[in-house]
Amino acid sequence: MSDSASAGGTTADMPVTDDKSRRDFLLISTATVGVVGTALACWPLIHAMNPAADTLALASTEVDLAPVQTGQSITVVWRGKPVFIRRRTADEIKTAEAVPMDKLIDPQPDKARVKKPEWLIMVGVCTHLGCIPLGQKPNDPHGEFGGWFCPCHGSHYDTSGRIRKGPAPKNLEIPPYQFVSDTLIRIG
């Protein structure tokens, strides 16, 4: 007699539950490996959709305003965009506040664009085609309204960064910012 016969029968005599258990185990194991493999394969794609580290680092920036003199403009970078910061003169503030709303393409009062009247803080990107307007340097053209001028298509902005003439449809954007102290702002 063979050893298998003396041990209790043939493999055909084995209980069905052993085959079913083995099949279920293989099915669950294969599905688990497939799910984990798919997740591992997709992770680089999902991770690539997150903002880059340099973008996250620039999510906010602090600017010391103490060195900026009255009538002076500076440019800082926030989220890869230029931000114009101007310490306006009393005349520039009066001029900006005196403009009638019906003379504006994108009506917005000056007081809605500033937190402190002497400080104008705005994104320096023309709302027409994304150019950077001139007017930050003293020898730059400031346009017909004493603010900024985009030479690409002739958009003129006033001393509050509002569009006054040209093809730009909107005023220069005001970024989210807050005064941390009298001479320090946080943009973003």
C-alpha cells in the first residue's frame, strides 16, 4: 500500500473547506497587493499636484516699511509676483480720494483699497495681459494720472492703482495683507 493511502486517503477525499479557504486567502492577498501596488504607483502623481516647496515658502512675506520715505516706492516679490508698495504723499492721497466714481472704469473708492491712507500695497501685474506696469522708479513714466503706466497697450493707473484709461478691465489687485506693527506688514 502506498503512503498516501495509508495516511487516510487521496487528495480528492480532502474536505472542500480547505480549497475554499485557500482560494479566499489567495483572492484577498492578490487584491491587497493590487491595491497597495496601485497606491504606490499613483503616489508620485498625487504628490506632484501639491504646491512646490518654494511656492509654499512664499505663501506669506514680511516687509519692513521703516526705510521707505514719503513719495518712494519699493517692489517685493510675493508668490512669484511683484508687489508694489508706495508711501504716498498727502497730494497723492487727496488726488486719489477726490476722483468721482463715475470717472472710473472699475469703480472703487480709495479708502477701500488701503488700510492706512499713506500706504498703497498692490500686485504689480496689469489686469489686461499680465505685464508689469512702469511707475515704480522716479524716472519711469507714470501715465496721465500720476500712478503707473503699462506701455504694452497703454493702460494708465492712478495714485490708487485704479485703471483710468486703456484696455485693462480691472484695477491693480490688492493682495491680502496686514500691519503686524506700525512699520511691518505681512503679505499673504
